[in-house]
Amino acid sequence: MAALQADALVVGGGLAGIVTALELLRAGKRVAVIDRDTPERFGGLALWAFGGMALVGTPLQARMKISDTPERALADWRRFGELASEDAWPQAWARHYVERSRTEVYDWLLHEGVKFLPAVNWVERGRWGEGNSVPRYHVIWGTSRDMTQRLISALRLAGADGRLTLLHRHRVTALEYSNGRLDGVLAVDETCGADVRIHAPVVVLAMGGNNGSHAQVRANWPKDRPMPAAMLNGAHPFADGRLHHWAADHLGASLTHVGEMWNYAAGFPHPYPHFDGHGLSTIPCKSALWLDHSGRRIGPEPLVTGFDTHWLCQRVAQQEKPWTWHLLNWRIAAKEFAISGAEHNQRIRDKQFPAFLKETLLGNHRLVRQMQSESPYFLVADDFNELAAKMNALTASLDIDAAQLQATADAFDANFARGETLENDDQIRRIRHARQWGPDRLRTCKPAPLQQRGAGPFIAIHMQLITRKSLGGLQTDLQSRVLGAHGRALDGLYCVGEAAGFGGGGASGKRSLEGTFLPGCILTARAAARSIITGN
């Protein structure tokens, strides 16, 4: 059996693992990183993510005259996440986040060469204003891919003297102890099946959550919430929860809030999937009508994105069939339709500012045409008869009646026949509210009839709930040390990022303020590295 030696061993090559390893290398430690994926996918989901970050008290906020403080952000966080008062460590990590996201994430990334777009977006406002009370969503210029690639380059540079060992396509099967102390891990090389032992007095678990496994998702789904019969996978398939349960079963580690998840309500299958069940998560168009399987508008409160994703997921999961439809026109799609992630945001990803500005102002017709060409779930038609036929063909049903689609559109459009002062539709009210904030106005259409002349053709998008983040995980203290029974830290064992529920085994509670995940990875990783370096 091959054997290796390191001062610290990091299990997982996503953002949290990379940041932990980078900080340790810069402090002079010998570090081994074990990652299940291939070398070109080193970086995990952060390599593919869009790169939105919830940050508090930044110069960008000040420049846009946004008055924000850690106290205000913590009040929003606790209220929206419904954090229980007895959840001491999630509460502590929530405070740690809002107090340190400016210095330990924003400032730190700027020092690493990462830049942000010069606008702050307002997401997760809450259905009744109980979410983000001010805009906090900062977008990385170059998407999360640019950030991840920069940090990987820094990692390789810091370990260029031979202190860094990268083991790709390896899976950890067990943690090992000698004389009652942590001594490293046992792993298997999945390219050949050979066992490998890595000796280290410190192990940092950074293997992601468990939402990449649909079996885990369904096993952990809260019994009091509706669960759809089918879901897409927007998580990493290697995030399967195995090490969480190994640590809990063999070491007595506390695994908490595993039923809390951050899923998305509007996904469709990836035209060129990277793995089985791979879905794309859309940023749903605020101006699209959200319909059930029969073409009726879901209500009585209409579904509108940007206010409460957790609630949207529950409403979608309640539907009779495990899919919904978005009904819109080309005018809406060109201005509002977007897909989360770096892959379909190439203007931002590749830093093509003139093209990005043009598509922001004139519409992203390129992406709409791309989806029309590549995805059978993105249907385009000149009238409702043709559209209904395509929708039924896709679902192999007769669920959609063209007359029902027409009636749905007519009922919505009737609001505009009476003039703006007599509109009485909550979706229109929410759209007008969103457009009051400049960055949202740029990508939200002015309310208008769906059947407005010249706005066609019509579009219907077949949507399903898509899994994404685990909000729970192994419980940790503010040094990212894994906690066992009675809150005792397990000597030498740390957990960071999504594996730790982004801190404390569930720092977000039931809801995220959105954009808390990448910063949560960085904050927990830097806390672990500090503790390992100082021995505290």
C-alpha cells in the first residue's frame, strides 16, 4: 500500500478545500489535497458557479449609497433563515459571516486579483420584506471560474517547492487513528483500485454536501414539506454524504440540519449533461407567468422570483405533477431570461465588457436562440394552438388546452386594458417594486401585456425543481473544528464549506439570503487554517 506524509490533509478540491490548503501552504505547512474528480475539474462547483456573493458594508455598497451594517445584516439573516435561538453554533457563524465578509472575503479577494462588477443586486427580498432589507449581492467579474482559477494558480505557486501533493481521482474511505490520535486517512485510487494511506495529524473535510445524491435528498427531505416525484441534479454527483455519515457513525461527530436544503424551483435538463440527471438552474423571468401542468396560473399568490426561493420551491413541490411551465414572450426572454453559472454567462465569464453591455441594454437574444436550438424543453411558437401542441408533445399528454392558455394570457393582459392606475395583480406590483432598484431595472421588463403587438413569438419553458446546496452538515465551532457529543471538539478534525453547512452545521437556517455560499466556503476555510497554524 502506497503511503504519503503531510502536516495537514484536505479532503475535497472545491473552493473551501483550495482556500484551506492555500492558507496552510503560505504558512509553511506540507499539505496533501485529495479530490475525487479529474484534474481539469479541480475546483468543484466553484469552477462552474456564477459568482454571486452576499457581502456586508463594502465600498461598492457605499458607492451606491446603500447603508448596510453587520447588525442590520444579522437581523435580516436571523429573521429570514428562521434560526432557532438554541442553535448556538449556527447563530455564532451567522454573526461571524456578517462581521467578517468585508475583510476576510471582499478585501482578501481583491488582494488575490479578483474584481467585482460595479453594481450590487437586490435578491431574496422576502415576500413581505423579511429578507434582504438592502442590496448585498456582489457579482464577480469573470464569474466564479476566474476566482477559482486564480486561487488554484496561487495554490500551485505556494506549493511549488514540493510541499503540495495533489491526488486526483482518489476517494477517502476512512479516517485512521493511532494511539487514540488522528493519523490521516485511507483512500482508494479510483483509476486503478489501489489503496493509499496518507499520514497527517490534521484532516480537513471539504467534500461538499449531500445533495449530489438523490437518495440522500429524499432520505433527508423534511416530512412536513411536499416532495416532488422527480427532480433534477444541480449539485456535484460526488457530494453524496458518505463521509458525513462515516464521521457521525464512527467518530460520534454531530450531523445537524441535514433536511435543510437550498434548492431551486426552475430548472431544466442540461442539453449536454456532465452527469446523469444534470440540470441547469434558470434565473426565472419575473415577467413570465408561472403555470401548473394544465396551463393554469399558479396562485392565488403568483410565483415571482427574487423574493423567497424557499417558498417558491415548496409551491412547486405542491403541484399535482412534478413540473411547471413558464409562459412568456420573446421580449421578456431577451431581457430577463438567464441561466445560473459560468457556462451560460460567457460575456461576464470571459470579461467581454462591450458585448456584456450591449446584451444588457438590447437583450440577450443570443442565449434565447441558443436554448431554442439546443433544448427540447424551451418551446417557441407563433400562437397558443401551436404552443399547446408542442407542450403536450413534450410531456406525452393532453394536459394543455390551447383555449386555457389563451384564457390565462387574456386574464393577465386585462390588467393593462384599464390603465396603470387600475392594475390589480400582485406580480405586476412586485415587478414595479423590483424596477425601482437600478440594477434590477436593467434586466426586468416594464410590465406590459403578454400578447403585446411585436413582442412575440410566445415561449413556454418546461421547469422542474433542481437540487443544489445542503444547508446542514457536520457541526463546527468558530475554528471550524468538528464537534461531537456534548460539544467536544474532535482532536485534529476540521470541516469547512458546504460539508459544515457553511459553518456550525447549518448557519443559514431554513433560508439563505442568497450569495452566502462562496463566502461561507472562504470564511470557514480561513478559520480552519488559522486554527491549524496557531494551534488554537
